[in-house]
Amino acid sequence: MSALICGSMAYDTIMVFHDKFKNHILPEKIHMLNVSFLVPVIRREFGGCAGNIAYNLKLLNEEPVIMATVGHDFEPYSQWLNQHKINNQFIRILDNQYTGQAYITTDEEGNQITAFHPGAMNFSHLNSVPAIEHDIHIGIVSPDGKEGMELHAKQFAELEIPFIFDPGQGMPMFNGSELMTLIEQATWVTLNDYESELMQERTGLSLTQIAEKVEALIVTKGGDGSTIYTDGKEIHIPSAAISNLADPTGCGDAYRAGLLYGLLNNLDWETTGRIASLMGAIKIEHHGTQNHWFNLEKFKHRYNESFGQSF
């Protein structure tokens, strides 16, 4: 079975600031912010939510299919996808646009400041969710162009293909009414802790009320694990132990790949959440969003070490 991954494709320029942002940002001067950070470490990586989710899901031996719009500079990324045998048949190249570009500065506490140029991502609505004959059995609507996110959610719902709504960094684009529509179309919703607060503020619904509208609501909380709201229950998922904290960029995407794996394989939420948690832990131990590697056998061994059980 294939999972259609709708979202952004981007080149990530990642810069590391060897200090803490809080030491250089004065709260009383936040209204006239003018700061400069020396970043002696810089890397250019393959990224974007769709690319990251697909890469991680492929590591778990599943078949992700990316649907995205990219620019004329996409060839190096295309070669990377081909190298890893990731299906890119629904990626559309726009010759007059750049592929999305993210510029991410991370401090030594893992806090991030990001500037993002959407480029071709703004035209994601030019793509359409393929019909069921393409063997698409599940999907995810992750951060992308606003019109594209709304269109693809609507198309998934009309085709009766279950999908995860993952607003992520795209949350500020939507008002409460628009978010309500997306929630009602979705099968599952996943948010991080901050996004869950914003979602409640904009929709006027509590997390319990949001969970009642979908099969499950998943809220990640970084090192504090995650909570899955489903069937009137709250399931706490512990975080998996890490050997070192190298780079938090892309951890949420790795987690979402774990969710898709559990859903594709009809696993219970306790197991699915732990798989997702471990995916995030493995990612955070490596720089960049697509530089970690494992096979499924190694992953299952570490899962057993982390949680004292197998799947």
C-alpha cells in the first residue's frame, strides 16, 4: 500500500549559533528587534515536510509517494529521491519558480529562528490527489501552499481516502472557520504543543472537543513525549532516550512518518506512538533532516531496547 505525502519540498540552509538566543534578545526591546548572530557552522540539506516524511517512511520499508510543486533548481533533490527509490511521479516542476528555501538558525538549546521562501510551494494547488486506482490508501496534508492544503484535504475526503491533517508551520495561514473545515474533513490530526494552543485559540474548541471530531488527535511535546486523544481516552507516549542532541530540525516530520507506518500496518495507538517517538529520537541524533539511516531490523531492536517490548 502507498501513502500520498502532500507538502513542501525545500532546500534547508541550516546555521548553528553557538550561544543562546535569550542572551541576545532583550524582552523590553522586542518591539525594535535588531539582532545579528555569528553562525560559524552552515549546511545545505534536502528538506521540506513532504520530503522529510517520505524519506523517513521509506526507511521503515513503506512506499511513500510525494505530491508537491518544485522549481527549476530541483534536479539535485530529484537525484537524491531516485537514489533512495522514493516515488516522485506526482512532483510538478515549475520552470519560473525556485524550490522552497528554508533558512534555519538553531541555538545551543535547540531553539530555532526560521525564514522561509515558499517559491513553487505557493502553486501546490496545481496538483490533484490521484484517484484510488493509483493504489493510494492513506495520505497526509502537511505544510504547503494554503490553497493546496485546502484543496488536497477536500479531495482526500471526496475520494474517501483517510488522511492526517498536519498544519505545522502553516497554521497561521488559517482562521478558525477554515481550520474547523480541515479538521472535519480529516481522519486524524497531529500538532505540536504550541500548535495545539493556537488551534484551540482559533477554533474555540478544547483538545477533547477536537479529538471528538476525528479518529485520533496526536499532540507532541518534545522531550516530554506525546499524547494521543482517541475514543475518549488520553494515551501518554513516552519519549525515547537519545544518545545526543545534534539537531531538532525535522524531528516532527520523522514522528509523522512513524504515525503513518503504524496506521498503514493497523497497529494500536500505544505501539504507533512509540514508533513515532523513536523515529523522532533517531532523527534528533543526526544533523540535517535526511542524513540518518537504519534498516527495519535495527529499528525494531532499538524499539525493544527503548520500550521493553516488540512490534
